[in-house]
Amino acid sequence: MTDDYTCVLSGLTPARNETVLEEHEDEELGDLPVGWTEVRLRRRTPNPEYLKILAVKQLMVQQNLAEVPEADRAGAVEQIRIQVDAMFAALEAKTEVFLVDEEAVYIAPHTRDAQAPGLAAEQLQLFDGVLDVDWIDTIDEGPEGPVEVPSTDTDGDDGEEEDEEEEEDDEGKAPAAPAAAAG
């Protein structure tokens, strides 16, 4: 796993504490180490083989039109195009119109700056300056120590705090309408 990832900015490889256990791998990020960033570049270009097919087809249409008397050419153009298209249909169907070049590079976490001085500054320049990634405004140091997961426990203590917050939120609002009188 660690052999697959090398930081493009620093040359660092993942530390042992950054590896993801197999049971935590997912389809979207696979085993991308914790804190690492994957930058994927994709480019679509015309397939040169497909362009050659189009050029040959155009040439064949022109050659066949040259054999048709000039008075009949206007009506023959569509018929010749259909014939040439039919001749190349199988070849065109199996030839991709575009080629997609894809490259993935990896960037070590900024917290590894001590092992690769300047890594954090390069990341900030790349993400905030060059790529203008909105969700990376500054390099955040992250939490100190373990992160607490919010509790969904409703044992009364949390409920009292919520009631106090609701009372504060209700201040300044119009009172609720009284219940309809029985009559």
C-alpha cells in the first residue's frame, strides 16, 4: 500500500500511522492514507485514429462525387455520404472518438512539514493560489488529541440544555397562539 503513494511535492511516503486498514477502505478513496490528498488530472483529446477515419470518409465522398456528372451532383451528395457512412460504420463503432488521459498524484499531509520543510507552504500555494480550492482556505492544524463524537444520548442532561436553548431562541418572538377554547 505505502509503495503506491509518494508525495509529488516532497517525495515522502505514508507513515505507519497514516495507513488505512482494509476494513476501512472504500470505493471512492480506496486505501488513500489518512490526511493525504489525491489530485486527479483528466484531459480529453481527439483520437487520431478516429480523425483518420473521418478524413478517409471525406476523401471517398469527394472522389465519388467527382465521378458523378456535375448536373446530378446536388442530388448525389446525400446518397454518397450514406454509402460511405455504411462502409465505415463498423470501424467507427469500435473506434473511440476521444482519448482520455488521466493522471493521479498524491500530496502528503501538511503536518509532515517537519520531515519535508516547505511542504505546508507549497500546499498552500498550490491549493489556495494555483487551484483556488474553496474548501482549503488555510492550512488547519486539526484537532489536538482525540476527536469526540457527538452523543445522541437523551438521558435528561442533554434535554435540559436543549430546553434552555429553545427558551433563548423564543425570546423576542410573538407568543404562541392559545389553544382554542372549548365551547
